[in-house]
Amino acid sequence: MSKRAEFLVSSEGLKATDNPAFPAIDYSVPFERGVERQQARDANTGMPEWIVEVLRPVEEYGVPQTVVCKVQVPSAARPEVAEGPVRFTGLKVTVAIKRQKPNEPSHAAELVEYWSAAGVESAPAPAPASRRSGGES
């Protein structure tokens, strides 16, 4: 029995890093030295999968911190994400217990998070700078 839990979460507070989205690697395909790894594809749609790095505020032991999360997103084209606030549709986190070896005791395991989303919402366009007329002729 796999020990996993999946949660739908809000994008509130997430900020994209200055790194552009990059292809997710398909680790199920055998690796060959000197050959570029294949991009992962969504199992349901066949669309390419991309990784968008975001900064997430957390608090550990009463100390505010920021951690980097990698959100896997299916998209026909590379998602355009600007540095700053970002919104995802269908954002979820899957939490799992990861053991290096199948029969390791539970104290030798770690808790891992896998972030994914159905898509990236378009960032709102910046408001145009207001031009003040100075009454000059």
C-alpha cells in the first residue's frame, strides 16, 4: 500500500522565480549516455509537461522562510511566466513517504511533496502608465 495523500491548494502567496519554465524529464524512458532525455508527457492528454519554479512562504519552528517548489504543468507550448505573483488552475500537492529501499524502517524515510497543476493562468497585463498633460502648448 502506497502512503500518499493529495490536496488541492490555493496559488495565493506563490511567486514565480526569474527562471523560465523548463521541460519536465520523462524518467520512465531508459537513459542513454550522450542522448538528450525525453520530455515527459501528460498521460491523459499527451501534452508536453513543463516545470515552473515558484517561491512559497512557509513557517518552520516559528521562523518565516521561503522554499522553492517545482510545479509540473501540461502545456502545448512553454508557459510564459513572469517573475512575481503567479496563479495556477487545479494546483495540487501530493505528499508521500519516500524510502530509499523497500524494506527500510520508517525512521529511514523522508516526507516529499510533488506539486502539479492543470495550467498556468495568464498574468494580468500591467496597467498602462498614466500620462499627465501638463497643459503645455
